[in-house]
Amino acid sequence: MEFEFDYESKLIELATQINNRTYQPKPSTVFMINKPVKREIFAADFSDRVVHHLIYRAIYLDETFA
């Protein structure tokens, strides 16, 4: 939720880091869930998810050949 409070400046900062090649992913948040079975979850930071979507959209082919 922290990202959305000041999202415009956060996006500008993120874009600057990417363009300057200084972007570094942040550590994942780790937690356990018990349903349906006990397992460990690694959740990426929100800014890292934004970058993941940027990369995906840059390399994904819109045409599917299936």
C-alpha cells in the first residue's frame, strides 16, 4: 500500500533507476500459510512486480500460434 500513496514519484524514480541501469530488486517477503497444506510463500515487493510486468510486456509476443 505504500507504493500507491505517492505512486507518481515512485514510478518516476523506478523509471530513472531502470534507465540508469541502477535498479536492484528488493528482498522478497517470506511467510507461511497452512491451507490447504503448510507451505512457504515468497512475495515480491510491489515495485519489483511493476518491473516484472514491464519486462513481460516488452518481450511477450501478442500473437499466439496455438
